[in-house]
Amino acid sequence: MNLIDIIGPVMIGPSSSHTAGAVRLGLLAASILGAKPIKAEIHLHGSFAETYQGHGTDMALLAGLMGWMPDDERIPSAAEYAKKSGLAYSYHKIDLGNMAHPNTVLFKLTSADGSFCEIVGSSVGGGQVKVTEIDGFPVELTGRLPAILTVHNDTRGVIALVTSTLANADVNIATMRLFRSDKGGLASMVIECDQAVPQEILNLIGALQQIHAVRFIASVL
């Protein structure tokens, strides 16, 4: 347990989970998309769906999508800024089932160049967050460290190629998690690193034969 777990995040209130955590979910979602979204469908589950207006979750999610931090004094006016910046947004209630955390949101985001991404994430308390699904792939991403997300063929040698590329660039891997839909199908890696990964290294990884997509996800904590 570290200091932020004890005293909580520096934030605009009223709630560390419903406000500060929601900002970080928006930040993480925009980072996964790779650009500021111009359209956001925001689907709220559980406690988020029931209390999102009273706890400022609606404004906090918008603030994160626009790149603001949890202590930004503009958060209560996020809707006005979203309109000025051209971010079209809508809120919807959704039931993601009993296994979903009560503070869960499904983002459907579109960027100016037409890129689209679906992200499922939860605010798990004290301003901490966890993304559990990206474009239908199960993942586990906290935003504590910069990370690389790959989608690749589930075949031998891919993991070694990616990790050796990072090692040759002096990028240290902090954690790595692997997920796959089925044996021999598509798989994904979430690699958290101790430092940001240079774009040229991301390009090298993206050029590997079995890699279909690579995203760099910046830290939000």
C-alpha cells in the first residue's frame, strides 16, 4: 500500500471513485483510442448508472476524455467545454451482468480520423481504475505505468520477438499479461514498461509479421 492508497488522490470532489476514478477512466480510454475523441457514447453500469449525475461522474468522464486531470478546476463545467471543443457525447444505462464491478463504464469512442474503439473499465476505489476489455479482448490495465497493447496471431515466437525488440531498445518490462480468444486464433499482450516507449520502437513492433495492431497507452497516475 502506498501513500495515495491511504489519503486518496488530489482531486475535484465529491468522490474518489465516482469523480477522480472516472476522470482517470476517461484519460485511459482516450489514450487507448490514441487521440482525443470527437464522439463518445458512454454506457454506465451499476452504481455509475444510478448516481452519475449526483456524484459528478458524467462531467468527470468527459473531463478525462478531453485530457484533464482529476484536480482540474474546470471539471464541473466539462459539458460546456466539450461542446466548445466539438466532442459529441451521450450517456446510456447498461447492464453488464453480475460479474461487472458496480462502477463500470463502456466507452464507444470515435476520433477525427475515423478510428473507433470500445473500452470497458471500472473505478475500483480510491481513484484507482482498471480496464478489463478493449475491442472485445479481455485485458488488465491499470494506467499506473505506460503500456503497450498488441493484437497478434497466437503462434510461437511472437512474445519473444516483441520482448527482444524492447530489450534491444533498453526498455524495461515491469509486467506482462497475455490473453487469447482461442488456441491458434487472435491474442493480445499488455506490456507495462518502466518508461515511455519511443515511436520508432512501436513501429518496429508493428512491422513484425504476426502483429496486427499496436497501441501505446500512456500512464494516467
